[in-house]
Amino acid sequence: MILRANCKINLGLDVLRRRADGYHDLETVMFPVRGLFDEVEVLRTGGAGAELRTEGIAVDCAPEGNICMKAFRLMRDRYGVDGVVIRLVKRVPFGAGLGGGSSDGTAVLKALDTLFGLRLAEEELVARAAELGSDTAFFVRDTPQLCTGRGEVMTPFPLDLGGMTLVIVKPAEGVSTREAYAGVRPRMPEVPLAGRLRRPVAEWQGTVTNDFEESVFAAHPAIRAAKEELLAAGALYASMSGSGSAVFGLFDDPARAARLRERTPFVFAL
Ligand SMILES: C[C@@](CO)(OP(=O)(O)O)[C@H](O)COP(=O)(O)OP(=O)(O)OC[C@H]1O[C@@H](n2ccc(N)nc2=O)[C@H](O)[C@@H]1O
Ligand SMILES: Nc1ncnc2c1ncn2[C@@H]1O[C@H](COP(=O)(O)OP(=O)(O)O)[C@@H](O)[C@H]1O
């Protein structure tokens, strides 16, 4: 079976506190981006083990370290499923804060669930996804969610951005999630993110913020410049996504957004 593993953007991201387990409690709204996705095909071989075949963007880790293989091992150890070929067509940039790897991992969990007839309840899939990562759980639902805890605790956050155009720019340099968390200064916002996001998009700039921007922009001026470019081009709202380095802009004027097609291939009507 073939699944589309779409990516996500973060609409606001507050890092609230560092936890005793080394993770951070955060508050963010994750929003699925349907137009930018990897393809994940999983086939049963009838044998044992898993083989990963990759096409497209080459990921900077060995096949055994690919999250698709981690997802397979997790499901094999837990439910005894075995014998698959996984074909990954990689289109979502990594080191981007777009959650491409997380989405691939969750796609493998879902495919194995279906192929082997496990019929896991959503909450069980969420629990397995949360063992793989922190923003993997989001992709089980893949609809706008307010994510709390270390990112794996979800509440649906219906948000209609229909009519807007999303432009994503991925600067050449990447940022690792670890690097971003290492530089962040946790803080409690005066008004919780959900309240600020319920205001019109035109009011978001300056109120809906991403706590990783301060330290990431200081270390990578090109990423700050990319965000400023989106605002100068007419974005109502622009921000870095997650831990970066991708930045995105929301445009209410499709023509202004379309002018950025020379700059980036990632222009999508929402
Ligand atoms: C920052 C966010 C925002 O959506 O996404 P990305 O921008 O990377 O896509 C997520 O928190 C990334 O989640 P994910 O990529 O799954 O991270 P994990 O593999 O679980 O953790 C990688 C490392 O990041 C740190 N980490 C992660 C999540 C969290 N809530 N607190 C942390 O401190 C830890 O140091 C951890 O070892
Ligand atoms: N299938 C995969 N796709 C992307 N990255 C992967 C994958 N499997 C493992 N990784 C590792 O995870 C890292 C971050 O992946 P990704 O989820 O794309 O991060 P981010 O959301 O921060 O851009 C990569 O640099 C790579 O080493």
C-alpha cells in the first residue's frame, strides 16, 4: 500500500519549561500541509526483516537509522509483524522543522497496521507514534491540533485557512531539533497560544511567535532574512516552522504569493 506522508507547519510555538527527563513542555498548533509530502509504500514479502529502498532527496543517515526502519522494528517487537519492503520517495526537506521524517515514521506504523490487519485503536497508534518521536503522534490524526506535553498530547484545533496561500522557503542551511532546543529560553506566555490564534490572521504577526526564532536567527542570519523576505513580499503572517530552518508565509493575495515561485517551489493554495 502507498501512503502520502505530508508535512506540517507550526502556527506558533511556545516552549514553556524544561522537564526532568530532558524534554521540554511546549504548546504549538500543528497544521498539515497537504501539498508537500513523501511517498511511503509498504509491501509484504512473506519473509523476515525489512528492506528500505529510497528515492528522491538523500537523507543524512544510514538506512538502519531511518525512522521508517525504526517504525518497522517497533511494530515487529510489539506485534510480531515481519517481512516487508519499504519504498520511500523523499521530497520533504529535512532539518527543516517540517516534520517530514516524523510523518514517514507514522506512515509506516499506519501501513503495517493495515497490511497485517492489526486494527489498532487510534489511541494505541498514538502511543506507538509517541515512542518514535514527539511530533510523530500528530501525524496519526493529521488535522490541525493544539499539541502540548512534549508535543504528543493533542486537542483538535479547527482552523480554516481556506482561501489563503501558503509559501514555504527552505534556506540552504538546516537546523537540527537538538540544536534548536539547546538554544531556547523557556518561558510562560501572558496569553496562551490558543487564545492568540483565535484572533484574525492579520493580527498574528508579533503576537503568534516561535520561541526557537531568537537563538536560531542569531546563529543563522539567512533564516531571519528569509522570513523578512516573505513579510516584504506581502505575507500577512510569517514565521519559522518548528525548529527550522524552513520559514513560511500566509498570503491573502494569491498573486503576491505566486511571485515567489521563482524563489521556492513550495507555493500552495490552502
Ligand atoms: C521542534 C518540533 C516542534 O514541532 O518539531 P520539528 O521542528 O523538529 O519538526 C518538535 O518538538 C520536535 O519533535 P521530534 O522531532 O519528534 O523530536 P524528538 O525526536 O522526540 O526529540 C529530539 C530531541 O529534541 C529535544 N526535544 C524534543 C521534543 C521536546 N518536546 N523537547 C525536547 O527537548 C530532545 O533533546 C530530544 O532528544
Ligand atoms: N525518513 C526520514 N526523513 C527525514 N529525516 C530522517 C528520516 N529518518 C531519519 N531521519 C533523521 O531525522 C533528522 C530530522 O528529520 P526531520 O523529521 O525531517 O526533521 P525536521 O522536522 O526537524 O526537519 C534528519 O536529519 C535525519 O538524520
